[in-house]
Amino acid sequence: MDSIFSDRIADVPRSFIREILKVSLDPTIISFAGGLPNREFFPVAELKTATAKVFDTMGRDVLQYSMSEGFTGLREMIARRYHDRQNLDIPVENILITNGSQQGLDLMGKTFINEGDDIVIEEPAYLGAIQAFSLFKPRFNPVKLTEEGLDIRQFKSVMSARKPKLIYSVPNFQNPSGISFSERTRREMAGIIEGTSTLLIEDDPYGDLRYSGTDKPSFMAILPKNTILFGSFSKTISPGLRIGWIVAPHDIMEKLIVAKQAADLHTTHFTQCILWQYMRDNDIDAHIRKIKECYGRQMQAMLNSIEKYFPQGVSHTTPEGGMFLWVTLPEGTSSRDLLDRALKDKVIFVPGDPFYVNRQNTNTLRLNFSCTDEPTIDTGIRNLGKAMKQLLKK
Amino acid sequence: MDSIFSDRIADVPRSFIREILKVSLDPTIISFAGGLPNREFFPVAELKTATAKVFDTMGRDVLQYSMSEGFTGLREMIARRYHDRQNLDIPVENILITNGSQQGLDLMGKTFINEGDDIVIEEPAYLGAIQAFSLFKPRFNPVKLTEEGLDIRQFKSVMSARKPKLIYSVPNFQNPSGISFSERTRREMAGIIEGTSTLLIEDDPYGDLRYSGTDKPSFMAILPKNTILFGSFSKTISPGLRIGWIVAPHDIMEKLIVAKQAADLHTTHFTQCILWQYMRDNDIDAHIRKIKECYGRQMQAMLNSIEKYFPQGVSHTTPEGGMFLWVTLPEGTSSRDLLDRALKDKVIFVPGDPFYVNRQNTNTLRLNFSCTDEPTIDTGIRNLGKAMKQLLKK
């Protein structure tokens, strides 16, 4: 039967997470499934004040069509933050504002991927990246994540066998695994990539959310010629404003702007100006410290409860930041079966499957700790541990 | 030389208009080049009030991640307007909110176009559609516009020879030509399309802006099975908020939502709620009447000045609405040459070239009348007439 649809749309995995999130609307269910920042930290009053100011000072401008590159004031602020926090000198012209990082993935796919092109992703990988890239029909080369980052031996062999066009990586507090790349892994990867024409997309939405350990150098610092850096305000200020950005060199930026124009002309000028005004009038670092203090506590609570309640043979990552940790059940166990059981005990999570390309009934799962308070975390993890024990007994 | 970029990005025409708009920043230049709505009509105070209410009543919700389909309240309002104004019954589930209509084009390209697929566009066509579709490497089949709409004979022959997957059309006050399709052309087209698997994208950003004549039935009314309808608030309330929508049947909507998720997860919930609140608290039809009264007057002023100043042999369309009219110079004359001359007389417009696929040095040009007051229109058209006379004398 001939389909009226394009071949590419058939290749995009359905969002399994969407389905799970529907279940999580039931208020009696404890959800570790979401990927949402905690809404208690949205600076509603401050954004309201900033918005009123924007209307008063730039009313007509922010309601008109605007530049595809994004609002210069906001791009200058982003550049300044890179300078102040990471000692990175990024020209404003090298920053393109996007509708969250998700759009950055789409623009990169459009600009670089021909059908069948090799790209490297992490295993497990951020689901939204698999979805976005799938539309351009690349050949995915998943490289295993260890607690130190990409498995260097496997990475080296894929690089030499495939000469991939793109590598997609979330080196800080990765979604879904919570893993951060060690400095050694970063430098080894940089050494392997340097001098090739492979581009590395360094997606860094969680970089600001570190609860322990020390910052590692970004790929933009140690491998500037091959790195395209993504950032976002979604995890620190508000995801609903849909503001992220891409840092790329001039020749690539030119093409990305063409792709951005074709995609939606430009990101809402209005919301960019609100963020800019908010950051002018408020101490965003003080705001981020509050978030970190809370998420860090909740992560620790989850780790403590896991130690108490999870059975032998179940392992997990120990993140230094971000919003997630990653659990591995004994070989041969399916986390989907666990979900069926856990649902009866009113606790849910995201099974590992959607974070892999073409793998099913995996024995892994993602737990989110940003949206649940400590007593609820303890109850939820206890119930999940109970479900695990039942599953493993069988 | 091997390019690191995808093949598709090389096929996207650069936006010539962007370049011209840079010139138009010079305040001594009279610009008929823009495609912008008149900023004087942005309801700044009302939107400010609506926004404050949104913060007070839905603050945390609008700042969180949200549904890919868009805000239900706004979609209900759009459905109600179709019912009230056009007697169209559109289920809310068949409406997807996009970042302006431009994103609708991108999602349609993603969802339907395989490389080499035949698509029909108008000649001249909306530049943004050529850009958006180009990324998916279709074969464009331009069909000439007459004052009645698509040239039916040519359309019929393309339909039977190519069996195109998509037709892209702006039947009301088209950009760039200002032409509206007669009811007869619409019904003839519907008769030719009906029973085929060809889909017609009915893009209707200007439909509300009629200054004379009577509304014609939409394709959604006379060809519902084959029509996908686009709408937008950009020309009536504010383009900067970047809110448009797609109306499509259930099976297509499912795929479009997957494409929307991959593109940017969802359109800003915040701006959708602002529009919803604004439309609840204000009479949008009274607002649109004010815009129509002004644009209609300015269009008439432009037509009057054209009669006075343009030389023999130069023809033009006589729109019944929208923001543009279309001028044709004598055969063998280039509107780019005219632009060089007109720049010296401090008046600019968009030459026809970018509105065609693969045609250069065309003898056509687009004039915008929404952003210039009547005395300035008279001065600008007088200077443009002078430049035409010099060009034709040569």
C-alpha cells in the first residue's frame, strides 16, 4: 500500500514518553517519569515585572517581525556569561537564538545530514535528538556510555571506520543517564576528532546544575574548530518560553540562518526581550543556586532511598548534577515489565527503550528527581524497590 | 570540492528580501519593499493587560513545557471563529498551533515531500514557501496566476501529467501578487483535484483583510477531503508573537504532531495564552475593521498614484485586500535594473525574481502598501514612475 506520507516521517519513533506522561496526570501516582524542571522555581513575579517593562519600552518592536539571528541584546548577554563563567570568547555573531535546543537539533539535521550519513550518538541517547535526526535518515552509530563518558575504544573504532559527519553528545549530566564526561575522556575524544572534518554537537542544557564535583572544560574550549555548542534557558529559567541557542562559526552560522528562516522566520522577539530584561534586573546566579540546592537535596534523597530499597543486582549511576539518574536491572529483565508492576504500586518512570536506536525490552530505566519532594521520593523509591523484588523473584 | 553541508541546504534560495530590507533602514528611503503589517495597529496596551492577567492566573503553567498540539483554549477559539465567520465546522483536535504559518510549511515539507516529488506552486509564489519546500528537494511545477487565480488549463495539464503530491496556494490576496481566486476558478480547481490523492495547502494569512468585493468559499468548504488549511494571527494581531495554525484531518494531524515534536517540542504556551486572553477581553473584529479601513485607503491611494505616474505599457493587479500589489513592466525590461534606478530616487520595492523558481531578470515587482501613509505613497509612486520612464527611454 502506497503511503501519502514522506519516507522520513515513517522513520521517526513515536514518543513513548508522551504516553507515559498522560498516566502521570493521575494525582495519586508518584511520577519519576517527567523530564520537567520544577515549576516551583519559575520566577513568575520577576518575569511579570520584566514583561510589563518590555511592553512599556519596546512594545511595538517586540510585536513586529524580527531578525532570524535573534535579539542582539540577549545574544550579548549569552556571550558575556560564557566569558564570565567559562572564560570562552564567543562573538555575538556566532550565536543563533532557537526555540529551545530541540530546534537546534532540527536545524543541524537540515544543514548537515544527507540520507545515510553516519552520525555518532551516545547509548543511551537523548530521545529528542534521535527523533529530530531520524527525519533526515542518517545511519546512527551508538557508542556506549561508561561512568566516564563515551567508551573511548568503541568511539575510536567508529571514528576510523565511519568518519562520521556529526557526533551528538551531552557531556554534562546527560539525559537520560545523568553521566558526566571526565576531563580525561573529553581530552581523549578531542584528540581523536581534531584534524578530521567531523563536527561535535555539545548540547549543554544542564551545565549550570552541578551539585557536587568540579566543572570540566567544555569541548568548545578544547576542540573549538570542530565544536558546535548548544545552550538553553529551559532548565534554569523557564522551558515554556522556548529559548535556546546555537554557538557556531561564521560559515556554518550562515547556513543555519537560512535553515532557521525556512523553519519559522525567527524566534519570538517578545520572549527574548523578556528574558533579557529579567536577566538585567535579577541575579540569575542567585536564582540558579536556589534550584541547585533543592535538586541536589532531592538527588541525594533518591540515592539514599535507592540504597535502602533496591534489591541486589540493580545498579545505578551517581550523577553530579542535572535532573536524572539511570538504573540498570539484572541482565535479561525488561524495564517495561517493571513498569507494568510499578503502575500497580502507583509509581512510574521511563523505561530505557526509547533512548536506544532499535533496541527493545532493555533492562534500563530513567528516574527524574527534580519534581518530587523528599518524602515522596522515599515512598516512590520504596514502592519501586518492591516492584523490582517481585519482578526478580519470578 | 566536497561540502560538509547537506545537499538540501545548497538548494535553498538566499533571501534577497533580507538584503533589500537592510537598505530600507535608511529613514530617507521610501520603502514599498517590506512585507510587514503596520506596527501602529499592534494592540500594545491590550496585550500588556492580557499578559498581566495570564501571569496572575496561569503563571506557572505557561512557563512549563506544554502540549505539542498547542493550547486547547486558543484552538477552541480558532474553531469558533471558523464556525462564526465561514460556517466551517472544524474539530479542535484538527488544529495544530505552529510558530507562524512558516513553520506549517516546514512541517508539511517534512511530513509529505520525498526528494523529487512533484508539487504545484503559483507563479509568482510566496517566497517563504519556495524556501521551506526547497529543503525537501521536490520538483516544483509553477502554474501561472491570472487575475482569476491559477491558469486552469495549465493546472489541469500539470495535474494529469504529474499527479502532484501537494499544491500550495494563497487564494485570498496572494503574496506577492495581491490576486484573489474567483469562485469559478476555485470550483474548477476543486473539480480537478477531487478524487485524486493530491493535497491542497490553502494558506490564508490575509483572508480577514478584504477591502472590496465579497468573500469566496474556501477550499476547506468545497474540497474538504483534499484541503489542509493554514491560518495566522500575524497580519491581524501581531507577527512577533509567531502564532499560526494548521487545520488537517486526524490521520495527517498525527504525523504533523510527530514532526512538530521533533522540530521544537511545542510553540510557546505563554504567547498562546496571551492571544487567548486578548481575544476573550477584546473585540478582535472591531480591531480588524480599523486595520482594513487604513490599509484599504492606502491601497486606493497607491492605485490612484499609479494611474497618475506610471508610464504606458506598465500594468498592475487591482487587489481586493491584503498588503501587496504586483506590477508588470514591458517585456524585456528587468525590475532589478529598475531597482538600481529607483534607489537613486530613494524608493525601493522587491523585484519579482525571488518569487519564481529558477527565473532571473523578470519584468515584475511587488509593492507593499500597508506601512506607508498616503502622502508618502504618492511621493514614492511618483519617484518610481520617474525611474520607470528613464528605464523605458533607454
